[in-house]
Amino acid sequence: MSAAELVLPSAGPDPIPFDTALAAVLGYARGRRPIHFRAPNDTLGRWVEIPAFGYERFDRRPRADGPLGEPDILTAEGLHGRLDPTAWTAMKHVLGDVQPIFDAALDHAGGRPFHELTDDEFSVLAEPGTVGSHLRHAWQHCEVAPDVSPKHVVAALHHRRPDLFPLVVRTTRWHLLPHVRESDSGVDAVVHREVRANAEAFEALEQAAADDGVAMTRLRLHDVLLWLSAGLRLTHAVALGQDGGVQPGSRPVSPSSRSNIGASSDTGTRGP
């Protein structure tokens, strides 16, 4: 396929032009939106700018070392919002259960990124022990564990190895499912096919984004484009990427009132 466009059936029937994809990625990474902030001791409040999406709170966080644990939970919360105490404790426990699956996937991949894995790694005919089977088992375990939010666990695994573990949430999963084939190990096989089929375009997009100061693996780029498309946010992200990251038509924020206040879990900026 040509590097001039990305053909992602999970994101829709029409190819995404390369320039549109790059603008969307830059808008996702840099886009900001205004919110009126009022401290308890302030009667008037002021307008401040916060990140429109999750790049600053998730992708740019330092990667934790050692066993999966509390730092990974905090990172996942930066993308998907705060967990209540019960869910937080449940996730801490389930990360211990997922650790052997995570390690097995790393060992089997042998240092290869997602896009360099063979098709057999995502086929049930080659199981057990494939990377695809490990990804599926991790999701299935989290899905049935009491009080666990699977999307938070997946986000934690992806942040540890953003070149190997796809970042999938409920919205994107529903868009991937119709494209699953009979022998596929799961929705990750669909992601693998699309990333491989658009290898030239994703390589160019990864490089173009990096040249603009936005570091994302091609696996993360696929997730961003799919999530923006599935959630009807693509047009908005493109506009932000083309307009320097300021929400078009928003109330301007004067330099004297700007703030670096980060987005909280109730600001409406959750999600990938």
C-alpha cells in the first residue's frame, strides 16, 4: 500500500490521507482546550488550558521498571481516570496474576516489536505459546476478575512495552471485532494485519511525528487513529493539529491567566 494514505478497515471504509493522519496525531498530542477553574478561595475563577487528550498524562510519563505494580496503576489512571479504592486494590492484585503472562509474551517476542511478528503469532492454529494467545489470556483474565477494569490493565501493559502490547478499549474493540477472521487469536490479529499492510505509511508517520517532537510507536499510532475515528473525534483532532493545538472557536485564554494545571478524571478528557 502507498505511504500517501492509510487503509484501516477498522477505522472506516475510506483510506485516511497521510496529511490527515499526521495532523490528527499532532492534534492528539498537543491539542489543548479551555476550562474554567475556580479554587475554593476564589470567587471568580479563571480560564485555563488543559490537554484535550491523553498524550501528556500517559505517553509522556516515565516508564516504570521492575514488577508490575503501583506506578503502572497511576499511569493507567492518567489515561482512563481514577479508580475507586476497591478497583485500585483489585488492579494491584491482578497485575501480579498478569505478570507471568506479560513475561511470557516478552520472552516469546524475543525483542521483536509488534509489527515484526509473523502472522502465526496471531493464529489459533499455532497455539499455544504465541504472543497473540498471551494477549488474549491477559484480557480474559482481567475481564472475569472481580472489580477489575480491563482497560486500565491493558493501558499499564501497553505503557511498559508500547511497541508490543496493543492498547484496546471497549470502543475500539467493538470496531475491531467485525474484522476478526476464523483462525485469529483475537482482535490483536486485526491490528497486526492493518499495521503490517500499511507498513510503509506507518513507518513514515512514525518518523514524521518524531520529527515534530511527538514520539509514538506505530502500534500506538494505530490505536490513536482508530480511537479518534471510532469516537467521532478525528475531525476535531485534525483541526487541533492544523491550528497549533488550540481548540477552534474556543474562548481565548490570555497569557496572564494560563496555567499548567493537568486534567483530572472528571474533565471529560478520558480515553486514549
